[in-house]
Amino acid sequence: MQVEEFRYESHLSADSPCRITQGVDLHDHDVPRSRVAEEAAAIQDWRQLEVPVGVTGGPGSEQEGATGTVIDTNELAKRNAGFADGGSFADLRLMPSGSLTVISCVDPRVDPSDVLGLKLGEAAVIRNVGGRVTPATLRTLGMLSKVVQARTGGPGPGDNHYAVLHHTDCGITDLAAFPELLAEYFEVPAGDLDAKAVTDPVAAVRVDAEILKQKLRAGVFVSGLVYDVATGLIDVVVPPARVEA
């Protein structure tokens, strides 16, 4: 993991409606025994369940669906055994060999390892809804920078490359109908959401690349890519540019 120190300032006031309240202890609340019994009776062996795997098309398109079997832990262990036998994990180090950090979406169609042809150990990857550079993303980068400092005694190599990877047909566009949710996600007032360009991946990747250029230390590189889920190709919207002092 190669990450840099950045400058992050929260724009939330003390009484902002976007603040999140955490720490609710469910054990402090009494749950009726009848409800517990009902829920217990409704539980099935999830390993045998067949669940719809939904694929949402673009505006005006019909929803498509397929039925797939849930991948359980037995299957995961079997696949892991094959991975371990291959030995590709051996001698890998914490710092990515490709001096690359990718920020991308959680969409299963957009796994950076496959889409960008990355090998194990070549890149650090941060995935979230939309692959957006949110305040939470910046906080994650800040935490990782401390890990690098602890391991190396410094900020790491100065030629790190930070690639923001957005994609077409992204599910975050469906959240445009929920401005309060998006405002909480980006930690901005709902009136400022237009600047985040959530319905336009090309404009959005420019927005996020610019945020990184403002927050990361001078010398590193930042780029913005958009992956087309229909063609399998990426478009380099923001060519790699070195962050200025």
C-alpha cells in the first residue's frame, strides 16, 4: 500500500443533518419472544437457497435477472485451497509492486484485477459505491499513510499513481432519487449534490480526480478512468498528471 499524506477539512457544521449517530446497542431493547420464534421458524439453510441476481439496465430498459446459487463458505474454502496451492501469494510485500492505488466501485462487473489486468500484489484497491472520492475515502487514505510510515519510516515513493475508476451503468445513478442519502454519503448539503455529477461517470471521474489533486502530496500522479461495461474497454478521461506543490 502506497499512500500519501493529504489535507482534509470537513465542511459539516456541528449541527449538520448529515452527521451520523453511531453506537446504538440493540441489547438495550427488549425483543418479544414471539418475534424471536417467528424469525427462527423463517430461517432456512441459506447454502441451499437460490437467489435472483439482478442486472439493472440503463434508463428506460427492462430489468433482467438470473438465478444463481449462493456461494457458501465450503465453496470459498475449496477455491482458496486451489489458490494456496498455486503459491502466487508467496513473498509478496505490503507495498504494491506497481506503485498503484485504484479507487473503484463495488459493482461485481468492475473488479480492477480483471478489468485492468492487475496481478496479486501490484496495486492497493479501495472500493465503495460508485468508486467515489468521498471524505471517508480520504480518511482511509490517511490511515493507510500511517501504515506506510510505520513500515517504511517515511511517506513512501514519490511516484505513486492514484487511479480513479468509474464505469457506465453504475448503480449510484439510481440513488439520484434519494438526495438525502447521497448528501450523507458525500457529507455535503443536498443542495451541493449537482457538483458531484452522480449521473455522469465521465464528469464524476473528473470531479474525483480533482479532489485527489487537491488533497494528495505533491509529486504523485492522479488519473481518471471510465470503464464501459458493454465493451469491456476503459477510456482515459483524466490522463496521469503529477500533483503540483
